[in-house]
Amino acid sequence: MFRITCPYCGPREPTEFTNGGEAHISRPQHPEQLSDAEWAEFVFMRSNTKGVFAERWCHSGGCRKWFNALRDTATDEILAVYRVGEDRPWTDRA
Amino acid sequence: MSAQPFRLEQGGLIDRSRPIRFSFAGKAMQGYAGDTLASALLANGVHLVARSFKYHRPRGILGAGSEDPAALVQVGRDPATIVPNVRATELELWDGLEAFAQNCWPSLQVDVGEINDLAARFLPSGFYYKTFMGPPGSWMTFEPTIRRAAGLGRCPEAPDPDRYEHVNRHCEVLVIGGGPVGLAAARTAAASGARVVLAEETPYLGGRLLNEAADSSMIEGQAGRAWVEAVTAELAALPEVTVLRRTCAFGHYDDNWVGLVEDVQDHLHPEERDDRLPRQRLWRVRAGHVVLATGAVERPLVFHGNDRPGVMLAGAVRTFLHRYGVLAGRRAVVFTNNDGAWQTAFDLASAGAEVAAIVDVREAPGAELVARAQALQMPIHARAGVIATRGRRRVAGVTVAKLDGAGGLRGDQAAFDCDLLAISGGWSPNVALFSQAGGALVFDDAIAAFRPAGAHRGMQVAGAATGTFALADALAEAVAAVDTTAPQPPATTSVESFETYSVQPTWELPSALPPARTRAFVDLQDDVTAKDLHLAVQEGYASVELAKRYTTLGMGTDQGKTSGTNGFAIIARALDKPIGEVGVTTFRPPYKPVSFGAVAGQHVGELFHPRRTTPMHEAHVEAGAVFELVGDWLRPRVYPAPGESFDDALMRECKAARTGVVVLDASTLGKIDVRGPDARTFLNRVYTNAWLKLAPGRCRYGLMLNEDGMVFDDGVTACLADDHFHMTTTTGGAAKVLSWLEEYLQTEWPELRVYLTSATEQWAVASISGPLAPQLMADLLDDIDPDPDAFPFMTHRTGHVAGVPARVFRISFTGELSYEINVPTRYGLWLWNMLMERGAAYGITPYGTEGMHLLRAEKGFIIAGQDTDGTVTLIDLGMDWAVKKSADFIGRRSLFRSDTARDDRRQLVGLRTEDPAFVIPEGSQIIETANEQQPRTPMLGHVTSSYFSPNLDRSIALALVEGGRGLMGQTVYVARAGASPAPAVICAPDFLAAEQGEA
């Protein structure tokens, strides 16, 4: 039940949000040029991080905007939130 | 009705002018307003209140509050409101209350299950593990007997008639615990203007100050209780402060989300309960800061016979004395390893009881205490321990022996008669919530207990909850916890012996008996003895988590409040490791039992889940429709005429669709308004087929895939203008399709200028179908020509229906000539009623989802989510025609992966059973041969949709079959339970076309 700060709306209860999995995985520009393995890497493979993890959230019960967050998966602390297109912020935590 | 022989003439918070009648275990007794069941029973001289879980040993009242492990009773007798496992120490009396003993037969006094105690050697720790892991069948053999013999109370068996509610609350400071520390913290926080919630588990604020003589402690110039009253009044006057009594903080979750459960009415006589109020209230509090002022829990000493009724925690004895005016016994022995319990001896003496002995394991208890005790002529036994108790169902005496300081006995033993043994093995900070929050604990030798290592993520701990027992220090901590400006702590003095504490760790007393006969209990609820813990370690369960599960230590409804520290210390000693290194087991919510009613709150019955109804719902109800849930929608399934069966109605509706005219409420269909200069480009990327050239006025069917190539959703989308589309989705898929589209727009293609708006509830939709549909439509439409030549299939028109603006789509899910009329939602019911009225001349028949499913199956149309399950590609469905060659779309690349390109994947086909009357159950497995071989018959696939078709007069089914499209005309078999496999022939999914082709 950690609280999430939407970069557009401010702090809200977690029930307003939907998790979208790992962030910073871009859809390939030319899928047809990829091998099966390369394509599978994009579609199926995700990291399973213990520690600081960049992930996507959608404020689905609010402004419906997608954004990114850095969450420590071991403690569920959210260390930063940032908008789509912005660079991943620096943290001193692993 | 008996007198109350152990009630004092005066003192306590009870109201002697209001006697209360109650009964326990069938016996009528009397207490006073303000009593708990436990205090009233003790006032009546009753100590035996329960039988233990496993051995059925007599159990009494050990504690005075929620920590009590064993005095559990059943309240009430109505199967709907009966409550099991209620702690007698928390159950407030009301006139006429009936409580019953649990886990005993035929009675509490004479319990046949007591035989388990004699068989104790055959029920060692790990008994359950050992029978689970034993020879095959042993658990099955023992289980019924064990279930009957072991257990707690009886559950209610009828629906709960009470109401419960949830309340959300945000505050700057949540103070948990309403003792002096909690009060001081709340007052200090409130002074800063903060919103404060103070939660106190018992009915009274004041905590330890209520458990001592009135003049023992002075705070800010006032006696303890007077100070409590003053602060209570001060808090009550502040609008931003909420003080909750009878409210337990049961769980701490991330970011200071704390669950509180408040008993609102259980303590009242049923006739005094307000039916506008809930029975219990669950507060969901999000707090900026949490101050834990949860105090400490006293622990018992572990020695042979320590579970006998009449053996009580020393602090609890004082609680009963000072809060309830009850003497727990007239001749007491006090047994301790710390200063605190000496106060119990002094207070008992002041109240007129005799103290037969103070037994202290320490070599030299404090000189001041010794002097006070000697002045009261109490015999003192230092460096000694109680090593046994006697008495049948209540303690009648104890055996005291000198200790050799090395875990053994020395010298003579002495026996004392007594009717009360007050014990104290030290105090453990109540760290449950702190630990739930993930806070680190350290073992502190000075207090012989685990305490918080420090503050933790927005959580401060103050007072006894962090091992600070002296009142002045505790109050200073309370103030500092909420005010960082080095505030002045309240001037405080206390003469309580607890102030100095001075504990000597004592985890297990020696026994004069051989180990096999020593019964020294650690966990009184789960019947776990010290010997069980030693056995667990000996058998290799070398961590507290494993030993806990092996022995069930702390796994009862009390969650080991009194047994935890003793148990961990005994395990540590058995492992020969420091206690701090062995650690504690993980604390998890709930701190104490919470009713399912409180957890469910108002989300029961009709409010369990939101239900959506269409604007036409009222008409369907009037027509006697049978409803089903589709997503959150309530949709008519079929409209049986009076006296007509479900199946007959379905057959009638489906025949009418192909011979007359029928109408379906299709309002639930997902509708998304797609707009913007790049709308076309966007659709071209999310649908598998081509969208760049679809002209305004036209419609197109589209399929959406996930990136893995599997079918996700489908629907018809209409082009309203070059930059404006009306998209439809499945009823259940509307929300997920919208969020999926948004996700791509925002995260992958932010450069596309496209705007999505959910329009599902803006339009009411009636789908009119059947050969007579054009005639009816001609009667209705003002400015649209319904002639199929002028208004062809897969086009749409904007116009009016009887003066009301409408969009009409020529699309069909039945395979018949169809018109889908969309009107603004507020005209929905009007539209439906008008259709029924004007359609009467054509014999219009309303049909429901069941008919819709059947009609589309006759035509071989899929339902995404029924005929697909997330493992089906559009190639598997035989819909390769919908794959554009020209451009990429979501999931396209996956269609060429080696696995998705296989030609032996499960493919959608039709199935015609050899027996036309046999309707295959949906989900049936399809096998290759009629012989169900061992060990495995080749499995070819499964049936996804199956109906009896009235129009074809035979059974039809859709199925996913391995390489199915290459097996046309071949016979396969459908496995059946309890019958031989039924033969069926593979055919194309469009049964209607096949029939027409034959004709």
C-alpha cells in the first residue's frame, strides 16, 4: 500500500495506479529486421531486479498519464518519479 | 446468582451501582458495569475458563488484555452472531451476556479430551509434520480424530446480519496506544496544529496509570489518573484530534498505511445498540508520522506446571486490582526476575491479601524493595525459583527451590500453599507493528528483550515500546518523538517498583522431575512446552522460523504475544547462540484477530462489486429477462415467456433471428472515440488490417494483437471523418483496450496527434437483425434509407430515429441483415420501448447474450476471450486475410516466429457431432481415437463454444484442434466423463454457409 506521487497530480493512493512493468524498453523501429531471438528479447525478456528498479506506472484512476518511477523492490520505497521521455534520475542506491 | 467474593469494597473503574447479570459455561453470575468477562469471573472466584488446544489442559486467565493467550470463550448462541475465540480479558460485560467454554466435552470441569494430556508423549512437537511425512495414508487415518480433538471455538454458520464500515482517514500524526506516552505524544503533536488520530485498544485512556495506586505517579503536579482526565479533556476539545477507543491498530503497511479496527457496539446490550451504526468500523489511516506507544507485554516464567489456572502475570494481577477492584487471590506467591513484580506484592498486601512468599531468581534484589517487603513481613526467597505448582483445576500451592546459578537446583525445597501465583519473566516491548513495518530489532541485554533499533521510515517509538520503562524518561521520549525543538518533558515522579526494572534474564527454570515428566509451557495457547522447542532444535529445525512452524509456537490467535521472546531465547540457548543472532520470527498482520465482517466492510451483497446496467435495463427487468454478468455489466441472457423454459426461449429467439426480426441491447459494447490528424496512422498500427484508405461513411472489422502475436480484442470501427473514428471493442475488453491504446500513444508514439475518449456510456445501442429488419427500419428512420442496396453492409449513416439523432451502422454479428442504432444514452429506454411497440407488427423478438452467442457460432464468428485465450494467433483462427502486407502493426513480427508459424498449431475449426442431438460440454478435450489409452491418449485440442442450433436442427461446436484445418472431414473424439468418447467430424466454422451450400 505504498503511496505513489503522480508527476502530474501529486501523491495518491496506490489503488489509483496500474503497474506497467520495466521501463526504458523501446519498441524496435524495424521489427522485421530482427532475428527471432532479438524480437523475443524485446517481447518476453525482463530483468528481475532486487533493489532500484525503473518501472512504468499509469495513473489509470486519475489523469491516465503514464510515467516512470524508481522503486526499491526490496523495500517498496519509491525514490523518484519522472515523466515519459525524461532521463532516469540518478540515485546513490544500487 | 452468587455474590462476588473476590470483589473489593472500593476502587477500580467499575460502577458498583450497576450490577450486571451474565452467564458463563451455563452458570449465572453477577458483575458490574465496566467489568470484562475475565474480571467478573475472577470477582466470582472462577479461574478455570478454558481447555487448551491440544492437551485439553485446564486454562485460566494469564493476562489482562489482548495479550492473554488462553482464556478464550465463545460468545452467544445464535448461529449467525456467535463469536468464537473471544478473549475473556477483552470482552466487556453487558446484562444478559452468555459466554461458553470452548474445546471441551462434556463440560469445562469434566473434559474427556483431557486424555490427550496423558497421551502427550505420543503427540510430540512436529506431530503434524511427522504424520504428513509418514507412511502413505497416515494423515488420512489420523486427521478426522485430530480435527475433533484439537481446536478452538465454533464458527458462525449463518450469514452475518451485522453491518460493518470502512473509513478512510489522513492525518499528520497517528499515535498508537493511549497510555501516558501516547497521550503525551498526541497532546504535543496537536499543539502544533497537526491532525492527530489516537488509537487506544481498550475502552480507557491511561494505560499503566490505571493499573497502579492512585497516588503512585505524579505528572505535572497531578496524580496519574487526574492527569489522564485532564489530557483527555484537552484532546477532546481540539477539532483536529480524533481519539478512538476500543480501537486496535492491527496492521502496518507501506508508507504508514495503518489498519485500525474499532469495536463500535459489541460492548453494548443488544437493545442499546444503534442500528444506524456498524458493529465494527475499519479505519484505513494514511499517516505522515506514526508514533508507537504500544507499551510492553509481560512474559511468563517457564517452569513445571506454569499453565495452571491461578498462575497469572504479575502486572495483570495489578490491572484486575486497580481497574476492576478484583483480588485475583487471597494468598499469593509472587515469582519474578525483576523489580516490577514486587509492586504486585505490595499492592496485594494493601488490598488485604496475604503474600505467602516473594520468590526472586536474583541473588540480591534491590535493597529498598527488600526493606519494604520486610516491613510488610513478606517472606523473601532470593536466588530461588518456583519449580512446580499443584492443584487440580486451580493452583493450590507451589514448590520453591534454591537455584545454583548454573541452571540447576541446590539445597532444600519448600512448599507453600497459595491460591494465586503472580509471575513475571520480564517485559518485552510490544514491537509487532514496528516489525511489520520492516523496522530492525536488536536484543538489548539490559532489558532482556528485543527492542526497535531506532526510528524507522516515518515511525517513532516511545516509552515501554522501545524499552524505556521509567515513566519520566518515557514521557520525555513521547514529547521528543513529535517535537524536534528539544521540548520540555512533563515533570514526572513515580514510586512504582517498575521504574527500576532491573531484570535478570531467566528463560527456563530447572525442574526436579525427569525431563519426560516436566511440563513447562512456553505457549499456553498452542500447548508448546520448552521440551518441544528443545526437540525441534535437536531434530534439526535450527532457526526460529522453522522451529516455530514445527512446534506451532506463537501460531495461535494470540500470535505469541506472551510466548515469543521466551521461545526465541530457549531456541537460542538450545542452539548455543546469542539471542540477538537467532532473532525473532517475522511479525505479520493482523496483530490480533479481525473479523471478516470488518475486512469486508460495506462491500457485501449488492455492494460487493459495482454492477453496470444499460439505459434499457428497466425494460429487460419488466420483460422477465434472465440476466448474466459480462464484465461488470448485467446483461439479459434470454427472455423466457411466462411458463417457458430457458432452452425453449433460446430456441425461439434464435429461430426468429433467421425468420423475422429480433433486437439485442448492445449498449455494453465498448466504444472509443478516436480523433486527431494521425488517427488513421494510429489505427493502422494497432489493427492487423489496413486502415489508411477507409473512406468516411464506411466501417471495418479489425483485430488487435499483443506484441506476442496473440489475439487481444476485436471489433468494428467506423470512419466518421478523415480524422475521426468510432471504435468498438468487446464488452469485457473496453477498459483494457483503452488503456492499452493510451499506453502506446503515450510511451511509444508520443509524436502521433491522436486523442482517445471512452464513449461506451454515451451511446445506447439496439441491434436489429433478421430478414424483416429493413421493413421495421423503414418505419423508424426519418432521414436514412434502410434499403440494403442504398445502405450497404459495412457502412453507416447519421440521421434521426423518430426525431432523435442517431448513428446507424450496417454491421452484423448474427450473419443476418442487421442495423445497429446508436442514440444518446438518455434516449436508450425510449428507443427500446419504441422498437418493441413499432416492431410488434413484425413480431419483433428481443434476444439476449445467449442467443447472440449461438447465432454468431452458427455463422462461425469468434468471441475474443471465449474462442481465444491468449495463446491463439489470428492465423490459428484462419483470419490470415486480415493481415496487411504493407506495414508493421503491433504483434506482426511475432506471427513469423518459428513457434507461431508452425502449421500444427491448434487451429479453429467447426465440429459436427455424429449424434446431432449430443451437445458437447464446452471445454471438453478432443482426442484422436475412441480408445482412451493408458497412459496417454493423443490430445488434439479442446472445444471452445458449443450449442444446439435450432436453425440447423443439430449440435454445433467450435474447437481449437492441432493442425485442424488439415483435418477437414475427419472424425475425432470428444472425451466424456462416465461415457465413451463421442465421435465428431471436423468442418469449417461457418455452419450456416455449409448448410446453404448443401441446399
